[in-house]
Amino acid sequence: MAILIDSRGDKEHRGLRHPEKAGRPDTPLVPKPAWIRVKAGGSPQYAETLNVVREHGLNTVCQEAACPNIGECWSKRHATMMIMGDTCTRACSFCNVRTGKPGPLDGGEPERVAQAVAKLALDHVVITSVDRDDLDDGGAEHFARVIAAVRSAAPNTTIEVLTPDFLRKPGALEVVVAARPDVFNHNLETVPGLYPAIRPGARYFHSLRLLQQVKEIDGTMFTKSGIMVGLGETREQVLQVMDDMRSADIDFITIGQYMQPTRKHAALDRYVTPQEFAAYEQAARGKGFLQVAASPLTRSSYHAGDDFARLREARRVLQAREMSSIR
Ligand code: SF4
């Protein structure tokens, strides 16, 4: 039986990274197909990104989630900040982020995130967080403080937040929307039928409704959501999620391959082929999403800056077309 220890050279050697998964049987390993090829790290820019992250005492989801794209993204200085600590109060079966009881919020974090964003000279930053069910507002105020600090230190940087679901945190969503990020992203992660196994602490329709509410509060804010495939979902279920997202007026969908972080995590059902991803992309565009990213290595924050530029342009074109049809 494999023992789950922190394999990332954890600063404090805090032992089991996923204590709740330790007693689970090992899931089978599925060999990676030839089409999953990632770029190695090691470039000077990669090292520079790592230095900035370390110097500012930040966590990144790139490292915590063991993202396969880290070599490519960090070579472009694109790091996705993970705020409010490195320990999550949920225990989703797909996720590599440490689970347990988090520490208190770090009041200096918003300023350090902002300084790091300025130093990395990012055109677009994605800011995500662990889930903080222990906080009365789920961390919404902290998100707002980080957004304000980045706006002040890097006024030309566009900001995308990838938030928790703020389940049973009334008023939290409104606080984050009022801070005016450019993109509000919250991932549905999988099809509703797989929630009990994959995302047991969350509720599919609550997550969908969260994104719909963003648009109700501020119709100009871009909304984005993503799912993983390869967990056992059917094509029909994925198409239904797309329809649900469009009903909630979500602008941008991301679809990427689930990759099992360890053998204690949810079993990988299969590797979805690049042709199937292309078909998903075509279907999503047909359903009216302004922007679609669907490929084996797609992640919420992968190429997020370039995709944000495309998203804005797609809205501009759509609005121009609507105006000309009125005249
Ligand atoms: S895809 Fe996102 S999480 Fe992964 S390395 Fe790139 S920026 Fe980080």
C-alpha cells in the first residue's frame, strides 16, 4: 500500500498531505498516452518565477496541484496564486491540495501577492484559493483585499478570480463581485452524477447558481467555468453540463483531462482523445460560449491571459453584430 507523504519537500514536514485518503485502496494506474507531453521546467525564466514566489512567501496552485503545465507556464512567468494558505477544508477526491485545518488568514498576503504580480509584470493574473469553510465569509473579504491590492500595484493587469463555491456563506459572493475582478471563474469540475464521488462537499446546482448570480449582479463581468473529463462521465452528460452553463449565461468553458495525483485519488477512467476534445470544443462553440478551451492539458488558468484577450474580442464582435442588426 502506498503511503501519502508530502513529496514536495514541504517546509514544515507536516506529514500526511491527505490524511482522509490514507486508508483508501490504491486505484489502478493507467499509462499516459503519447499525446500527453509536457514541457520540462529549468529555464532561467522558470527559476525567476520560482524566486518571486518564494521571496514573497506565496503559494501557487501550479505547485500545490502538481500541475503538468508548470514547465511551460512558469517559463512565461505565469504563476497562479493560491491565497488563504495551503490547506483546504474540503477533501475532493480529484485534488492534490493539502487537506486539513488551515491556519489564520495572513493579513500581509494581499500586498505580497500584489508585489509579486507587479514584479512578474503579468498582463493577466489568476488568483485562486483553498476552500475556507472555517471562515464566516469563506474568505470573500480576503479575496476583495487581494483584488484591491493588485489593482493598486499593477493597474494594467487584468484579474481573474477562481473562487470556492461559498456554500452556506450568504453575502460572500457579493463581496467578491463588488471588488470587480475582470473574470469570475468557478469550476463545476465534473458532471452532476459524479459529485458524490468526486466533489462530495459541493452541490452542482449551487455552483451553477453562483455563476448565474454573478451575471445577475453585474452583467458586464465575464464568467468562466471548467470541467475535467476522463472520470467516467458520458458525452451526453458533458453536453448537458454545457447546456446548464449556457442557461446560467457562462461565457467561457474549459475542458481538460483529469490526471490522477496519486493512487489514493479518484480513479482515472480513461484518457479522452484529442479528437474527442476537438468535438467538445465544436459542440461548445455551437452552444454559444464566447470562448472555449478544450484539450488534454487545458486547466482553468492555462493560457488564461491569451484566452481572456480572445474572450473580450468575442464579446466586442458579438455586441457590434447585435448593434448592426438593430439599425
Ligand atoms: S495551467 Fe495554471 S495551474 Fe497549471 S502551471 Fe499553468 S498557471 Fe499554473
